[in-house]
Amino acid sequence: MTDPYIPLEMEIGNVRKALHLIYEHGFGFTVITKSNRILRDFYLLQKINKKTNCVVQMTLTTYDEALYRIIEPNVSTTKERFEVLKRMRDAGIPTVVWLTPILPFINDTEDNISGILDLCIEADVYGVICFGMGLTLREGNREYFYKQLDKLFPYLKEKYVHTYGNQYIIESPDNKRLMKLFHQKCEENGIVHNNEQIFNYLYTFEEKENNKQLSIWDWGVK
């Protein structure tokens, strides 16, 4: 449950070593990241995608750059992640976007969701994964989250406590309307928006030399 392209990766190169092994043995590859550091391994991703399939998954949550700098400091900007998606598009490497988490009363707006989806449309992403407009708060990270709300959005913690109490699933009051917008916009622009369909896609890749679709389960019977 961490981004493999942490700053230390640029020194130790564990992901790059794994990519070399994946390519050597003919496996497919997918990764979830928020970092444009993935471009360091761009040539390896191209080689894997040419041989089997490579899918780059990128998290996008905040269209407004000023708001992004508040709630997602110290990671690649939304604009930088968008550039990664376009680079993959131009290379024929499929992409999937994770639209999560969405923070109630902060980025659960029509402008934000539409803006992110516009980026996805321009980048020609395969699909967008969304579990609903909201987030989850476990015991422990709830306290940290509330501490950050006090620091960055004064008085908003009280609104969270009043609205959600100690709920695990924190759903935006505008969830239904925003999810309708999400599904409609994806449907109109040919973006897959069914989570199960996307996950099935991630588990299937082509052995391109023989032009045959393979599942991960096929390897045991070859």
C-alpha cells in the first residue's frame, strides 16, 4: 500500500530491477503511482508493452493546482501526472486512472470531477476506477486526518464530526449527483467505468508474438 516510485527508488532502483526481470521472463506489468518518476523507466515499459502488455495506473484527485498543493504536498503535481498519461498514450501504453479519494467539502465538486475527467479524455485513458465520491477513515488515520483539517481547513473538522461521527466510509453528500456525472461523462467518451471490467483487463494480456489473449491462469497449463 505504497507508491513504488518513492524518492529512494531513484537511488536503489528496485523497481527498475524488477522491470528487467519481468521483461526477461515475458510477463505483463502494471503499477499504481502518483509520481512522474516512472518516466525514468519509460524505455522498459515500452519494451514490456511491445512483448506482452504494460498498463500504467495513475491516481488523480484534484484538478485545481492550488488545492492540490494543499492536500497532496510533496508528490508530482496533477499537471505532471497528466503529462505522464499523455506520454504513455503517445507510446501506445494503456493507462488507468484512480479517482480516489475524494474529500467531502473539499474536492467533491462538479468542477473538480469534470476537470479530472477532461484530462482523462484528452489522455485517452482506458478506464477510470472509482468506488464512490468519498474516502475511508480507519482508527488511527482518522486522528491524523482531523489534525490536518485543523491545520489546513479551520473549522472543517467539526463539520466532519457532526456529519459522519466515527464512520469508516465517509461519503460525499453529493455522491449520487457526482457519480451520475462520472458515469455519464465516461460513457459519452468511451472510457471504461466499470471497476470489475477494468480489474479483469488488468489480469489479462496479449502474448503479442502469437496474437493470443492469455489469462494469468493459462501459465500453469502451457
